[in-house]
Amino acid sequence: MCHEGLFLANNVAKGHSAHPGDPFGEVFAWLWGQRRGTAVSAFADLLAEARAQAPEGQEVRMDDLLKGLRFVLHRTPLSEAREFEVVEATLRAKVPEYFGGRTDL
């Protein structure tokens, strides 16, 4: 995750999507179907690494990574609107727990 996090940190403009790459999307989609908690953890780990690698004040936001995740799920059933709504709602509910309950991600 550290290389993907560094790439995201260096290649996202504030308010734009943080594209984690198609391989991450394929793994995330598979995990979502098999081990949803692990998929949430993988997303949280990637977000944490991207935030840690970014210059101060330019941290990758969860909204940016969610936008990017939607793009990388394009070849999976999770790209369907209703399916992605469940993914997004779950990530918004669960990921802050990985950051001590912070809601300013």
C-alpha cells in the first residue's frame, strides 16, 4: 500500500478524484464480495498511507478517494449506482473508526 499511497499523495489535486488504480479496484471488488471487512480495511489503509505521504495541508481526503474508487470499479458489479451507494455508505460509516472516529477525513 505504501507505493499506492505515495502515488496518490503526489498525484491528486484537492477536490479531484484520487484514482487508486484498476488493480486496487479489482482487489477491492473481490474482497467486498468475500470479506467486506477486509475491503473496508484495505480502503482505510490506502487512505491512511496517502494522507501520511502527502505534504502538510494537502492530505488526500476520503471524498477524493471515494471518487477515484468509483472509477476503478468500472468493470465490476459494484459500479452500478445502487451497489456503489452501499459501498460508499459503508465506507463513510466504517472508515472513520480507523482514524479514531475522526469525521474530517
